[in-house]
Amino acid sequence: MRDPRLRHYIYQANGPKTALGCGLLLLFLGVILLSPVIAILIDILGWTLVVLGLIAIAVAAYGWLTTPRRLR
């Protein structure tokens, strides 16, 4: 069993500050999703993943070509 004295800390609400922070976070996320900024962020993320994929392919090909044939 848990100590009943800990219940105060486990279930303690932070009051209106928590609701205000959550509401502001949702507001900013909504504004970002509705603005054209999200298209730029998605493009950047896409190109980053393409570059990382190319780097991973290059590293794998290098490792495959440099290992001795009997270990492949």
C-alpha cells in the first residue's frame, strides 16, 4: 500500500496555471498547423530524412564493400 501522506503530492492539481498552459499549447499548435509554416517544416523534415537515408545507404555499402568476403 502507498503511504496516505503521498496522496497529497500524487493527486495535487496545479490549479488554473495547468489549464492555461495546456490551452496556450493547443492554441499555438493550432496556429502553426493552420499557417504555411507547417509546409516549410514538413519540407525540411522530408529532406532531412532523405539525406539521412542516403548517408545510411552509403555507410552500409561501405561496410559491405570493406568487409572480407568470407564474413559476408
